[in-house]
Amino acid sequence: MITVVDYGVGNIGAIINMADYLGIDAEASGDPEKIRTASKLILPGVGAFDKAMLTLQARGLIAPLNEAVLKRQIPVLGICLGMQLLARGSDEGTRPGLGWIAADVLRIALPPESPLKVPHIGWLGVKPSRVSDLFDPAVQNERFYFDHGYYVQCDNAEDVTATIDYGQELCCAVSSGNISGVQFHPEKSHRFGMRVLEAFEKI
């Protein structure tokens, strides 16, 4: 059973719908005890970093998340803002993140002459950088849907599992032990997103 953390921040319905379509056993919950005892977690997120962290704190979910992920070491997948929350903090705000990954969240910076825009919204090809639970460099030409103005910069290059080229090479997926994250929205990425969710379900 995958428990999708329901804290009012994220495309939870779309994730559950995709899981149902794939025959993956999943439920949404904001119950601290269910999250503390979950066997596998998805942490979604859209919007602002500080608001998400404050909401997790206000709903009493940070301690149960730490218990499940750090102490019991169950698999967890952060999606979009949920991936950014895995880091120590963000340029977007002042609140500390969960700190599960040695990383910081930076705003995408493009030169003035760049035709690209921030936030980056749309489909983009992903380049796996090493074998991980969710990616294999032998699998090429996968495209995913993004909607973000910030990206995760890891201290350790080994924690980066995939990148995108958006005016520069940016990390778009991370993995460290039982902790994984993707900057894109698998629930909006059709067959490629389905493959990622199926891979996570098999961990």
C-alpha cells in the first residue's frame, strides 16, 4: 500500500487516479498515525515552499514523516514541490525543509537574452545520470511534464539520478537510500509517468 500524504498541497486526486488505473494499491491520508506506520509514501506538492512546510507542521505531520522515512526507512517519493521539500531549504522562502537530502533549492536563473521562460512549464526530455530505482540510463527519450521555477541542487552528484537541459543542466530527480524525488509530475506525464509510478511501487 502506498500512502499519498494529503496535506492540502498537491495533485492528490490525479495521483490516486493514476494508481487506480495501474492497479496500484494507494490511498490518500493526512492522518499522522497512518503516515507514521505507512509502508510506502508519496509526498506531493504544488505552490510555495514555506507554505507547504508550515502546513505540514500545522497538521502535525513532520514528526510522523521523519519516523517513517528516517527511522523506519520506508521508501518515499517526493513529487514536484514535494521533491524540493526533501532539501534543507529554498531560495523561495526562509523556512527549513525536511533536510532528508543534502541539497538546496535554487531559483532557475537564465541569461537576459535567453528565449526560455521562468517558471518552466511544459514537456521536456529527461536524461538519466545513473541507474536508480526509478531510472536506467539505457532507457532514453522519455519526456515528462514540468511546472517549476526552482530546482534542487545536490551536494553529492551521486544523489542526482536524472537531469534536464533548460538553458543549463538542472537536476530533475534525486535518490539517496530509501528517499527519491522527481521534479516533474508523473501523474500528468502519461505513459512515462505511469512507468515511474510502477517502478516506485516495485521498490
